[in-house]
Amino acid sequence: MQELAAPVTMVGFIYLINEDNVLWSYNAGFVRYVSITPDGEYIVAGKTPHGTNNGQDDENTIYLFNKNGKLLMSYNVKGKIREKSISISPNGNIVVGTWVDENKDNVMDPMDTGYIYFFDSGGLKWKYHTNEGIHSTSVDFNGKYIVAGGTHGSIYLFNNNGDTLWNYKLQRLITVSIDSYGKYIVVGSLFDIYLFDNQKILEILKEKDNGTLEISSNLPNAKIYIDGKYSGLTPKTIKLPPGTYEITLKKEGYSDYKTILTINGGETKNLNVNLKPVVAETTNTPNTKEEKVSVGTNTNKDNNNLLFIIMGLLITGGVVGGIYYAKKRHKGESKIPDFPRELLNKYIPLQKLGEGGFGKVFKVKRKGGTLPLAIKTPNLNEKAKKYLLKEIKAWKNLNHPNIVKLYDTFTEPIPHIEMEYIEGCNINGKSVKDLDDYPKPLNPKESIKLIKQIAEGLKHAHDKNIIHRDIKPSNILLTQNLTPKITDWGLAKIGAKSSTATTTKGLTLLYSAPEQIDEEEYGKTDKRTDIYQLGVLFYELLTGRLPYEGTSPAQVSLKIVNPDKKLLPPSKINPNLSIFDGIFEKLLAKKKEDRFQSIDEFLEALNSLGELIKEKEGFKNTLTKTIQKLKTSTDKKEIETLTKELINSTTKLALNCADTNDKVGLLEALEILKDHAKSDENRKDLEGAIKHIEYLIKESIPLGKDTREKLKVLINRIKRDENKIY
């Protein structure tokens, strides 16, 4: 087997050498430390100046190369880079520790500070400032856990999101290393060596990170269900991992109580429920509804009765007062201070719903009407008001269950628009009006359901050549039954009638497409801009994160438009989301021509994904039944028939897993095929494929197109050959 190439540094140059052959070199300056991944795919180098000073920021630089010598990244860090303070994982994640020596190179100097940098996909993901220099770093095989050792004896353990998981203090300078699987941490100080069990540390931390839910009810022994699963009887204290849960309490003869609660790590949340008896509709008792009662709440019936008596006594006097108050309001006063006085003759203001760059939004009723409406009053100059109202008229052409209905637009007495009022939903006892306030991440089933409906609304608009250009969570309103409705089509532009010359940039940076930031490079906005923004929203619903984040608008903009800044696949955030990696590569492509070209195309891909998931479950069920029959059958002919069925079902399952990037399922299917293959050649080829898939799983590498095609050829050949044998 040919040896892997090794990087070598000499003053000013980096060389990659393989068996005495120089494959490439790079002139970088004072490069003193290098490292290479086990497979030779990535090389990292650290440049730091000679001497004891820290050097200028541009003198301390990290370089990342691929095996062909292409420079993938260079980044200036603060402080000196030590020999053992650079680590790289096989997928190219880099950890760098620096030492900012305020005085001299003295490990006992209390003035030392340092930084830990973590790079992912060729860009800085996070950095951490320490009160000591960083002497060494180490990262596990998958880039999941990072450990660093400080000059004053501290051990730091992070996950790849930059969360500090653990900190431990020893004496003196620390050298650290973490094993490939992140199971053990080895630490060396000046006099001792320590071994820490990382898994036990993480288990303890996980237990600490759980939240506590204390559930009680006015009636004991009410049944508790969490996300539909029975969890005991009230009163009960339950430990739960951080997340959002549906809590249901049931008691025979009483109305079910349901609510949604979000539990945070380390938090104790009390839920005290007052269950109400089911009341027959023929009685005069008002409709009962279960209520959540806060701790310390006291319902005083005597006070309620007294209130009704006082109200009765004041009826006569109240008429006079009411007339006076009505006159006062008629003069131009409102219960809602921000409500425009000019509109008081037309509307009764009920509630201020919000305020943003567009203007103010109110819940109102027309005078003499009963239907609640929402009105928006633009916060713009006169010229912009006229233009915006003209653009908004495109909205009036839209009539769809997933689009907020526009009733009318007006320019007098002040510009305003009337639209459908959306009531919102109730989460954790809090009124949630839109997706911006909705707890994230959601499970895949909920995310797909919401995105499909939003996509259907966009499809309706695109069919009429209307583009939104500002799809974001706050523009997706929610009804009581969680139906999403797209609002704020104020920037919509009729594609077929683009005679209106506009350069309006009413965009939200974090949800912007590359062409909205750099039109010269990526072209003008069009329907595919909405598709990109829909992808950003989908990504956030699934992962709880945005595709591109930063500490400043400039940093975010650069990440969005930089063609070399790759999207972090959802599977890197949550391995269970690996099936979605491929669809986001297309949804969030930088270039419009690389994206889905229409909403129909996206919905077809999303539906195909759903069908593949259902199909996989069917194959698994068939395979399980066939295996059970094989275990009990003694008839030779039946065994041959069942084996043929098993091979056919397993090959179908393997192909499905390859299409959905389910490497674990694919591995299991290939193992079954290997166990039942009669041909030595097929068994040998399967063993090779299994080793390759195991490597991909270990390295968190998705199945590439070339790998999938080779697997399909192999699996279909095995199916054909083995069926001939049986």
C-alpha cells in the first residue's frame, strides 16, 4: 500500500512530499507548525513570527490546503501559535489555540491570555477567549468534541458549536489529547499524567442539562401524557431533556387539558392544572374549559359576586358616564395611543399588533361592522406611499388559504390597507402570532407540513407572476390550528409588468439570497429568490439555526455571497437529519441556476423524499417478516423461495437507503446481503462496500453521486446473480 504524503515546513515554505517527490510547495513566510489528516485530504499550517513577542495580527496566520495544494482558507489569529496548539479532524475541521504573552515567554506569568479558534467548512465558526495562553489542542475524529490545555493548568472541553461543556483545573502547563471517538481525554502536566472518561463527563453534564417539570392537578391521579406517551399520574416530577413538549392531562368525567411547554436545561417548571367537569350542553352553566392556574392564584367567588352587584348598581349612572366618554372619544381620543386619529371615524381600534419598518399594525373593527380586521399604516414619505400602495395592489390578486387576504387599499384620509386578521396560536400559555416566535427546532414531520403549505401559497403567487422577496418567520402568520399564512406582500413585484422602476431593498439580511446582496455577481431577483428564502426558513425550522450567521452585517453578507463558503449540512447539527442534506444543497445554492427552478420542482422533490421514507418502512416490514419465516421454515424449497424474497427486499431497501443518504440503514442491508450471498466474488465486493460505508459513517461524509451510482450497479448485479443461483 502506498504511503500517504507528509507535509514539511522549512523557513518560508510549505512542502507536500510523497516518497521523496515534492508534490507542491507554498511560500507563506514564517511557517513553523503543520498537520495533515489521516487520509491526506487536508493540510493545515500555522505561521507565527520568531522571537518571544506576539507579532502583529497579520503575522499569525492559519492556512488550510487540500491535497492538491489549493489554498482553501487563510485566517489571521491573535497571539502566538504553539507547536501542539493546531489540530485538524479528517473532515477538515481545525482547532487552533494561541498564546498572547503580555510580558515574556513565561508559563508562570499571570498576564498571559489566549484564544481558541474553531474553523468549519473553511470559515471561522467560533472563538473563545481565555485568561491563560493555550498550549495544546485536540479534536476527535468527527470534529464533534474539542479539548484545549492552558498554560496555567486549565482543561477546556467544547462541542463543535462552541458550547463549554466542561472545565477542570490542574497545576501548571497542560498538554491534552482526545481519542478518535471522543471517549477518553489524556492530560499531561509538568509532573503527572491524567486519564478522563469523556463519556461519563458528558453523561453527568447531560443529567445536569435536563429540565424538571413538576405537574400537579386539583384532582389527584390524573393521567399524564407527554407527546402522546403515558408518563404517570399527578402529582409527579419528571426530568426531561431540553425541548418543546405537548402535555396532556386526562381524568374520567373531566375535560382533557392540553398545552405545549418548552423546557430549558437546568430549569424547573411548575404546571398546576385545574381540571373542569364535563357539563351537559342543555344546562345554563357556561361552557367549561380547562385552565392552567399559576402558583399562588386564588379564585375568590365572593369578590366576583360583589363585582356583579356593583355593576348592577352602577348601570343607571354608567349610562350618563358612557355618553360623556363617547363624546370624549369622538373628539379624537383612542384607547390605543398610537392609533391614527384620522381613522377614528372609520374604525374602532381594538389592539396594537406590532410595528416595524413598514409601519404600524392594528386590530380593528369597522364602525357598524362585527368582523375584526387588521390594518397597516405605512411609515413612509408621500412619494414612497403612493408607489408602495401601487405595488400592494398585486396582493389583491391573491386568493389562497396560505396567504393573508388583502381586502382593500386606501390613500385617504391617510394611506392604509385592510387585510384579514389572523388570531395566532397559544404556546406555553403565550400568544404566538407568527413563526418568528414559534419554538424551534421542530421535528421533521411538523417542519415539512408547514413548509409544504407555505410553498403552496408561493406557488399560487408565482403562477400569477407575483414575487414576495421577503420570506422570513415574522412574515408567516399562524392561525389557531397552525395553518401558516404569508403576509406583507408590500415588496411584491409583478414579473410580467416590471415597468415600475424600483430599487427597493426592503430585505432582511439573515434571510436574503445572494442576488439580493450582490446583483452584479448573481443577477436580478426572481421567483428563485423566494425559493432560496423558503430554504432558509425550512433550514431554521429543522435545525433551530440559520444557514449563515455572524457578529456583524458585513460578516453575514460575505458568507452568503462567498461561493467558497459552503453550507453546513443539517446532518452536522443533527445526524438524524442526514436525509435532508441533498435537498438543501439545491434549495440554498448560491447561483439561481443551481437551485430548484420552480416551486413545483421543489414540492416534487419534497414529496419524493416523503415517499422514499414511506417506501423504506414498507421494505423494512417485508424484510422482517421474511427473516422470521426463514428462521422457522424447514422445507428446502420454501427456504429457497424465502431467500430469494429476502435478497429482492434487501436490494430494494439498500437502493432506497442509498437514495436517501441513510448510511446506517444501507450498512445493515449490505450486511444481510453478504450473509446470504453464495458467490465468492459478490461477498468480496460487498465486504469492500461495507468497509467504505463504515468509513463514511465514521467521517460523517455524505454519500456522493459517484458512490451511489457504483452501489446501484453492484446491488443490481448481486440481485441478478444470486437469483440465478437460487
